[in-house]
Amino acid sequence: MSNVEYNDLREFIELCREHGELKEINGADWNLEVGALTEATAELLNDPPMLLFDQIKGYPAGFRTLSLPIASHKRAALALGLSLNKTKLENVRLGAKKIKEAKSIPPVEVEYGPVMENVLTGDEVDLLRFPAPIYHSSDGGRYIGTGDSLINRDLVTGYVNMGTYRMQLHERNLLGLWMSPGQQARQICQQYWDQGKSCPVVATFGIDPLSFMASHTKRPFGSSEFDFIGGLRGKPLEVIKGPITGLPIPAHAEIAIEGEVPPPTEESREEGPFGEWPGYYSGGTLGTGELQPVIRVKAVYYRNNPIILSEAPLWPGASKRALPLHAGLLWDQLESAGIQDISGVFFHTDYMVVVSIKQRYAGHAKQTAMAVLGCAASARNGRYVVIVDEDIDPTNMKEVLWAMKTRVDPATDIDTLDGAWSTPLDPRMPPEKRHSGDYTNSRAVFYAVRPFAWRDKFPKSSRTERELREEIVRKYKSILPFPNV
């Protein structure tokens, strides 16, 4: 499987430009316009382009923000070094295979990198010099940290963790940090807090899409994201030893900071609200009296003409990730659990997972659904599991809804289960459960398959066969604006 064709975010941007995947926007306002245009582009356009904002209102040219880096199938394939000639479902599987087979390649320490072109310390530290957006109209402030990576070191083992957590710009040298309970970076911070110490951290606000993917992908505690990035790239990631913290700083990051997270009893702030991935203000503590950790920023490093990587959550109707690679990981996990004849797996946002199977025996559909609920790739944050037959493309919501509308008998083909792993960001979390910390929810399973006992008597589909449909689309694509498969 090929390696990626870029070394940093800028080279990825140029690669996308060559493929006609980039639109440059000049003069937008950081206050709501950047967020609104990103959302509208993702919501209304098929295969939305990547957006590079420059000359942002109130900021000099060259201080930029990048949105929707992997919102099209082509850009997602470019980011992962996958074929541009495969279908979305094929690349979901190939991407997961690349993740699974990636060898650990540790980072290499270098003396200098582009991130050190500009250095601010002490009273010079001022994160307000970057065009951090207000994304949604009721957000509690500006967020510089959405496409970010937080880096800290385990006190016991020395393991260096990389994870993605939203960061609010409170002051020129103070960031708000929202970490869900149980997240690895918070566990590491707690080790320091339990000793009355501040936790040293590094944060980046603009890294290449492959590194960002590694940062927000759930991995076992102690498994190095830096080694994982090297494996995906096929060569080591270059890092600089932080002058203040000693932590690794990606040498080609656009913007990075060094600082510390003090014990919340020493310093903390209200945070948010912030529009999150469910499409609601379901997190944040402004007005509740609950306080969240902060980062005291001691140094800022940035490249000339820096770029903030914007990965602010959008409502589920405005998708910004064309290839949900955790679907490929789930596919592997289901097969490892003994589920036979899987034809495809796909996530439509984190709330719905669709699995296509070729039914082999009575109970096959239910066995598949129960395995989905138990597998690590799909255990958290879900709401709906849909099992469909092999003639349904799980990436195509029109086909999935067709199966749900015509093959589900509500009285017999819908199961509900309670007590599943959820998140504080779930907008349907009852206040009493949120207050008690019982972050669980229920799941619904739809068996949108032909009933196994009489599947041969189920009416035959009148839809054009998939092979003929694809052949016709290719034949007439120059005449009709058919989207890419």
C-alpha cells in the first residue's frame, strides 16, 4: 500500500490544489462567517471543496484558517495514500487495513523545524494574533483548538500521549480545555494533580491530516500515536524537543504552544458553550458553576504565514469526513468476532452504523447487531444500528432508508437495549443522569433485511442492477453531471 505524497499540511494543500480540490476565500470574518461558510459548503455541496481562508477580517494576509480537509472522498484518499479509483466502501476497508498493518516507526528528534520560525515567550505570548473563529452564534468564545493535538507525558511509564480536545481562547496566554471523563490526556493530568503539580503540555493547532487522524483516533493507553504516525507515513515524524517541557513538538506544525495545566483547585474556568458534533450545545459549563481545566501558555511557536486547522464540529447533516475509517476497523472487529459474509460497514455520523450482510442462517442479522454493540469501534456514542442485506450499499443513505422503510416490520424488527456507553455531549442525556455521571443511553437496532424464514418469497427488487447502473453512469458521465461514486 502506497505511502502518502506529502510531509506537512502545506504540501497536502498543494496536492489538493493540483487535483482541483481547493477553494480560497479572501476577506471572511472570523466572527461567524468562517463557521457559517464551512457548514453551508459541507451541507449543500456533493464532495465539498477544502476551504482556505486568508485576509481574514482584522488580520494581516497570511494568517490563515483551513476547513474541510478530508470532506471529499478524493481528499480523504489523498490524505491516506489510497487509490483514487476505488469506491468509498473499498477505501473504507483499505484505510482500515492500512491502520491495522501500520508498523511502529518512532519519531526522530531534529534540532530545528519550520514551526520555530517565530518564537514568543513571556510577555510576548499572545494567541489573539491568530484568527481563531467563533464558529456558532451561541458559542461562549473563540476556539483556536478544534483541529488540534494535546501532548503530555505519563508520570509512571514515560509514555507520551497525543489526543484532540477542544480549546477555548480565554485570554492571550490562557486556554480553556474540555476533556471528557476517562480520556487519556485527563488521566495523565490527574497523575500530576494528585501530587499538587501542574501537568506540562504541548499543543498544536495545525498539523497534516494524517497526524491529526492519529491524534483523534482512539488507541490503547500506552500505544504511541507518534510511532503510529510514522507507520502510516512510512517514515519517522520529525519532532523538536520542547525547550520548556521537554515534550516532542511536531517540527512541521503550523502553530504550537508549550504550557502547563494546573490542578483545577488551583486555577480553572467556566468553558463554552460550544456547538458539538451532535448539532447541539450539549457540552460546556458556562452558567452552571462547573469549572474546567485551563492551559497556562508559556511559549508560542509558529511558521511564517501560519494556518489554523479548523475541525470544528458541524451538525450531522454537514459531514466533514468522507471516509469514516472506524467503519473499516469495525468491519475487522466483526469478522474477528466470527460474523460471516459481511458485505460492507459504514457510519452515518457517530449516531448510526449500517452493516450489510449476506444472510446465511436464522439469527445471523441479530448476531451481527449484538456484535456491533460490543465491538470497541462502535461501543461509544451510538444510537442506531441498522442491519441490511448485501444488495444495499451501506454508504448510500437513500438505499439504507429504502431498506428500513420496506423491510422492517416495526412490531418484530426493532430491538431496543439500555445501559450502553454514551458521552456527556449526548443532547438526549437526562439531567438526572448527567448530574450523577451515569453517561449511558439506549440503542435501537433495525433489522432491515428480508426475513430469513421466507426470504425467497420476498418480492423481487425492481431497481436497476448495480453493475448496469454503474456502467451507464460511466458511459454518460460526460453528458450528465453524475457525482463520483
